[in-house]
Amino acid sequence: MQALNYKPVHTSEKEAALRKQVRLFLAEYGPFDTPNLIDSWSVCDPKFSRALAGKGWLGMTWPTEYGGGNKSYLERYVVIEELLAAGAPVGAHWVADRQSGPLLLRFGTEEQRLEFLPKIVHGECFFAIGMSEPNSGSDLSSIKTRAERVEGGWLVNGSKIWTSWAHVCQQMITLVRTSPPSDNRHAGLSQFIVDLNAKGITLRPIVNLAGEQHFNEIFFDDAFVPDDRVVGELGEGWSQVMAELAFERSGPERFLSSYQLLEAGIKTLREANKTQQATIVIGQFVARLMVLRQMSLSVANQLQAGKLPVNEASVVKDLGTSFEQELAEALRLILDREPRSTAKTGVERLLSDAILKAPSFSLRGGTREILRGVIARGLGLR
Amino acid sequence: MSELAQLIEESASRLFERFSDSDAALEMEAGGFPEQTWQEFVADGWLTTMLDEEKGGSGLGFSGGCLLMRLAGYHAVPLPVAESLLANYLATEAGFKPNDELLVPAVLLQTVQTKQVTLQHVPWARHASAVVVVFSKNKQTHVSVIARENLSVEYGQNMAGEPRDEVTFDADLLRYSEILEYISIEKLLSWLSLARASQISGALQRVLERTVEFANERTQFGRQIGKFQAVQQQIAVQAEMTYATVCAVDVAIEYLASPHEKDLIACAKITAGEAAGYAAKTAHAVHAAIGFTQEYPLQLSTRRLWSWRDEYGNEAQWAAKLGENCMDLETDNLWQWLTTHTG
């Protein structure tokens, strides 16, 4: 059994100075509207994303030749955790910055990098993720969306679903089947960069239970994708998706989605006569948060060293999403307030949002059950 | 794993591996003491792990000590490893001459107003040559070393059968004391809880290994039980909490002597306590009836987990302190508090 590694990390003066800069920036732009504080990385505000771009905080770790900042993963970590903790609306660029850009850096052609990375860095191009389908969720390799070879490219038919902000994004990294299913379920899948404004693509909005519309279903009807928009090797889509996982699953967004509720809950308790029980609950959650942050920082540092600690990342995500879900459940019992969806401000509104949005926390990016399966395999079970 | 941890593991494992079955532990529980292994432990220089080199120690400090305690926790060693290291360090720091005797620590919290002093749950007192009593006098931390012949000892044990005795001695003996600089009672209580958290982090790893191993061997319904998703999902969470504890303890060790030492140790003990309960519960569920027997060695670790999580402050007690600290902020902002505590 291989032990998991979460060696403690020390950030330096450099990160501390950067943290200060982000706080100054946030003092200027914040505080943000209460209804946008919970799960703020699902709140889309292209103007805010461009303001971040102006500070050089998109594509921070990418090489300068593509417009990136050539900064470390720890520096990026400091910026994104400050934004998330403040409840800043970072949803527009989130996927492009976290995932699509790094994917192109790793597997894309030089032409693709030159085409897209500078636009992402400037906040001019946002990416969606096209993986799930109506009949393929956790069982991702069962996707049916297929691409057929035609002159100069591919014709795509099928549909994708649960695609956040596809109606705002310009591009989508789309997983498609480029050869028929075989005994190897993971073979024959490829990733395409799909222009969401192209002919043959239609969007149907889906409203979630909190009344928000950021999901979409996307239909492909003979949509043409040119050859130069294939990412990496044809047929290697699965292994490319797997390579993203350590980036996708280990970040602070996996435990900070409801963080603003904790801050507001503490404020409320300080103004009231807090009970011993309430103090204990806060202490338990703060301890969990402190440790999660250290684990997540450690993974960021390993990514910096060129490793892909997928199991370590899965642990962060499972513990992290449990934390952000259970936070609302615990606070409602010690705050003596009723959740209120119609409140414009205050802890009642945050409670309501944290409860209503919580189910998605442990679904997106690999469900809890899938993650635990990954961890079990890492332990030598299965 | 750090180089230091690896070095300690390689050299101390030879001694600790002797305790891989239940026999030695059961002997201890019946009142015995593995004298020969203890002598080797001392001869190999482990007793002075925490002492500075100029005081004849290895200079590894409390952080090195914690790594040895973790290893002892992993092997469920029926010896007072954590206790002897700390007591030896406290006595030496207070100016007593280092020696090879078994010393154990005890903290006296209340002011003495009686002729006799009684201390509860003193670890391993019955086997010790002296108890190192730490107490507060005139706003300073004092240390008295009370020899075994001056103690009346009433035997007691924790759930793992480890000696936790009641000792009584003449209050007059506390007049012979030395001042302990730099270490307050509060800090010592915090250190004792990190010692337990370190032991727990080791025991959790051992329990996880045993559980995975068993799930891969035991066959029911025609396949290994580790192939069942219901079993996998529970063991996965056990692993998550185990590694969260290892990380929390590593971070607390890393930030010893920082201004936030106490809060980070609180985080470590809270994390360890939560993991201890979950891991023990899951390991026993997976092992089923055989794990419930005295003969099967799983209980050596799980009974220690159940005991250690309550010793020197359980999750709720430390969470109350941590919650008090982080809610009492002048800045009115938890985030700032969190990000100044560690990198």
C-alpha cells in the first residue's frame, strides 16, 4: 500500500506580498452581493474576470510566450483562495484558467496554444467542459456523442449536458467518440475544441433547483470541427481527461464553496450569546478547514514539482466537499436562524443558498462514490 | 516522508517490531513490563531523543520525539515511549541531571492546600523510578522529581490496558523544585496532546494497513470482501481521515515554536480524535467477529485509538478552545486568522 503524501508547505515572502495585493484589489471590488457569495466560482461575471486579467491573475502559471505570468502554482493558489474566500464571482474564466488552458499547454498544438491561451489570459475567451451526456454521467466512457471523419475535419452528432455557462463561453473542450466502442472502453475517445457559436450547435438552458440558469444541454447536429481543433492524439481522450484530474480535484474551490457562511456565522455568534456547543462546532469546522487547506497546498506544491497526485487530489475533493456541505447542516443548528431565500443580505440568505446549492458540490468533477472508488483502488482494493 | 522520519523509522523499527502480536501487550496489561526491550531502548539512546546535544541527547527536539512516538503508535509498543521522552526532557530542561531511569510526566493543575497530593491518570507510574511533576508557583513553571519510594501508587488502566495510575505523595516534597523556563503548563498540556495525536497518526496507519490487507484476503459470497463497493467506500473514508491526521500532525510538528503552535496542535488533536473513532469503527466492521477477539492483534491498535483520543483533551475540549480563539478575533475575520497561522 503506497502512503499518500501531504508534506507540509511553507509559502514565502513572495506569496505574502501577492496576498496583500489581492486583498487590496478585493477591497476595491468587494464586498460582493450576498446572493453571489455561496459557490462564487459558479457565478459568472465577465467584467470581473477581465479585471482579474488586468492584474495578470489569469493563466498565472503559464509561460510568458502565451501571455502567461510564469508564476508558481503556490502563487496561483494564493490568488484563487483569496478570491474564493471573499466570494468573488470567478465563474466566467474558472474552467479555462484551471483546466482548459493547462490541457492545451500539455497536449495542444503550438497553433492552438497561440490561438487560445493569450485570449484566456486577457479574459476574452471562456471555456466550458463538454463531458457528461444525458445517459453518461459517472460512467463517462459510455458517451455516445460521435464524430465522423469528413474532408478537413469531423462531423459531430449527439448531445452534452450539465454544461455550466455554455451560453456565455466561446469554446468548449468536448469529449467525443472518434471510433466505435471496443473491448477497451477507454479507447476511441478524443477531445475537440468546439466553437460554441458554430453551425449545427444549439443550446437549451436548464434551470437548477435554486432557480439559477447556468446549466445547459447542448445539441450537435452535423456540427463541423476542423482537424486543427483536435486536442492531442486522436483516440487518447481518456488518458488526457485523467491527466487533468489532479488539477481539477485538489484546489481550494473544493472546500471553500460555502466559506462565506462560516464567516457570517461566526459574526452572528459573536453578536449573540454564543453557547459552548456553538463554540465547539465552530472549532471543529475551523480545524477541518485548516487541515484541508494544508492538504490542498501540498498538492499544489506537488503539481509544481511536475507530479500528478491524482489520489491525493481525490482525497482533498471528497473531504472538502463533505466539509462545505456539512457546514450548512451544522450552522443551521447553532445559529438560531431560519434560512430565507428571499432575503437580500444576511446569514439567513447564506444558509438558504448553502443548503440549496450543496447537492452539486459532491456531484461535479467526479461524484463522491467515484472518488471513493478511485481512493479504494489506490489502496489496493478492487 | 522526511529524511529524519526515515532515519528514525529504520533504526527504531528493529526494536518496535517485536510487539507485532498480542502476547507482550497482554503481559503488560497483566502488570508486566518488557524490561529487556526497555533496556535496549535506553541503550540505543532513544530516551534522550529530545535532549540537546550538549546535554547528552540526540538534539532532535520535540519534533523528532513526535516522529518516534508516531512509530511507537504504529507498532502499539507496550512501553512508555512518549511519556519517558517528555519527562526526561522536562526534568533535564529544569536542570536535573540526565539519567537513564524511567521518568513519567504528571501535571498538577490546582494549588495545593492539603498535606497530601493526589494525581489521577499518571501514565506508567507503577513502573517509573520517579514522577516528574510540573506545576505553577508564583507565576512560574516548576518541576519536582518525586521518587518512586515516596509515592503511593494505586493501579489504574486506560481502555488499552496501559497503566494510568493514581499517585499520592507528601505535598512537602514539592518544595524541592526547579524552575522550568520557556514551557508553561498550558504549553505542556498542548505538547502532551500532540504526543497522543502523533501516536494516533501511527496507529491509524497500522489499522488502515490491516484493514486493507484483511479485506483483500477474506472471501465471502465467492469473492474478496474488498471487491464489494459498500466495503470499499467505507475504507476509502477511513484512508481519507487517516491521511488528514498524518497531515495535521505533520503541520503541527512543522510549526512548533511558531506563535500559532497551540492552535495547530488543537487542529491535530481534533483531527486525530475524529479519525480515531471512524477508523476503529470501520476496521472492526470490516474484520467482523475475528477482530473482536483478544487474540487477533487489531484490538491492540483500536483500543489505543479509543483511549488516546480522550487523553489530554478530546475533540470537543480542543474544539472549544480553538473555537474560542478564532472567534475572539479583533479583526473580525476568520480568513486572516487562518492564513497567518500557516503558509
